[in-house]
Amino acid sequence: MSLNSICTRVFFFAAILLSFASLANAQKPEITKVEADLTGGYIYVTGENFGRRDELILKLAGQPLAILVKTEVQLIAALPAATQPGTYRLVLQKSRGADVLDSVDVTIGNVGPAGPEGPQGTPGANGQQGPQGEAGVQGPQGVQGLQGNPGADGQQGPKGDTGAQGPQGMPVTQGLQGPQGPAGTGGGGASVAVFPIGRAAVSGASAVSTIEGATPLVCLGQNIGQATIDPNWFGTGSVEYRLIVFGQKTSGLAGDDVYFDLCRGSNLNDINGSLLVTNVVTANPQNSDSGWQTLTGSDPVRMNLLGRRRSGAAGGYMHAYVLVRPAP
């Protein structure tokens, strides 16, 4: 085999390795935005490439979180029940292996103020800089000495190492205790059921085509999706539901917005039912949340999600979900 042939094969093999490495980096999951709802008990993680085949794990301060919703661009997870306000490290990694895919610092709730500045010690005489020694054990704080005369300005020394992060500050005021959460269902899993009722194509948002004029077309809009909820699932005849729509408004003046009506119909695909709740999208992009609503009765309820927009506004939706939990 000639020397030119060997060099050609080596170059071709290296090009293949570089192509595989570039493809792997392009599909790496990445976190772009994090929102936390301490009252509702959820954390919303926005980013890209979450829909990969590998199972993903979210950890908050080293504690794994239960992922309730997973899409290509969104993760919804339940916060631990004892989570307190403060700043935590959120880590995204594979379920197998210890590879960290991305991590960010997340501030949840109110954070306490910085502590007061410590007292100034007596300046000493400027000496020659010696070699850096090993860090010793920190001793107790000494008694503050008398203020001495300022010493002469010395030459600027090299930048020191970054110190360790200090402890979390105490909240300014203690908030009122919230209501008791609902009892979880058997099996040790999450007590919240998630129903996807509207999903656009992976490549982008689906447009809302129904346009209303001077009269709002409540429960008469574009049919986006359906779900059936039974208030007697937990044997009490009462549940709580919550509509979450990841939508967008791409144009329109103030007040010309995009609306998503959750309507109670006589059947699925009924576009002339009675209104349960409306989510309004006024920006691009926006996570609209109806909050927890109560649903009672003895028969299953057919729910239809209908979209409409004011004349002059344009927009659409990416994903829509209904969350259900036992009523307190």
C-alpha cells in the first residue's frame, strides 16, 4: 500500500469522527429559561432538544425532581414539598451515567438581604509579598482594635481566588402558612394527572385562524383539542383542574390578543359549549396559566379547547395541557 493511500484513509476516518462529534453537540439539551411557582409547587424549564431518546433527570440542589411533562422545548416538574425560598443549583443530566448536560442557578421565592459589613482592622506596614502558603483552619474573630493611621498605598497585588458561596440569608418576613395540599394517590407517584389536549408540529407553532370582530366568539373558535375529566375519579365527586397553554402573540395592538377557551360541551368536538375558563396570551412567547379551578358532579365532563383572536392580532400555540388533582 502506498504512502498516499494510507494518508488518504487516515484523513477520511478523521473527517467521519468530526462529523459525528458535531452532530452530537448540535442535539445536546440546553436550558434557556426557568420559572418556579412555589405556591403551586411546580418548576417550568424552557430550552431545546429535550425530546431526545435518552431519559433525562432534573436535580434541584442534588435532589431528583419528578418530571410531569416533557416536550422538545419544555419540562414541567414538581417541586419538593419542603422547598424554601432561596437560590438553588438546577442540573439536567442523563438517567444513566453522571454526564451533566446543562446547569443553572435558580432563585425561588424571596431571598434575604446581605449581612452587614464587618469591622475594619488596623492597617499594617507594607511588606514584601511572600509565596502563597497553604490555607489554614479559620480561627475565632479577634477583638476590634483601635483605628490606626492610614498606611502608605502599596502596589496592587494579584487577583485572589474566588471565595466559597456564603450561606443562604433568612427571609425578611415569614409568610402566612398556605393551605394543606391534596392527598396523593396510591403507589407513591405524583398526585397530579396531566392531559395533553393541544400540540403543534415540532417545527413551530400552529396559527389560530378564527378571527372575531366587535363581538367575542367565546366557545365558538377554532377546535384545538379535547379531554374528558370525571369529577368522581377519586370517589369524592370533586376535582381541581388547571389549563396551561404555551402560546404566542406575534402582532396586534394592546387589547388585540389571542384567547384560548376551555368549554364544557355535550360531546367531544362540540364548538358551542359553555365556558369553563379562558387563558389570554398577550406576548410572544408566553406561558398562560388559569390556576386551579374546581369541577364537581357525578358524570364525566367533555372539555373542548377552542382558539380565537381579535382582528388585528396574530398568533398561535405550541402545547396545551390540563392538569387534574383531587380537590382538598
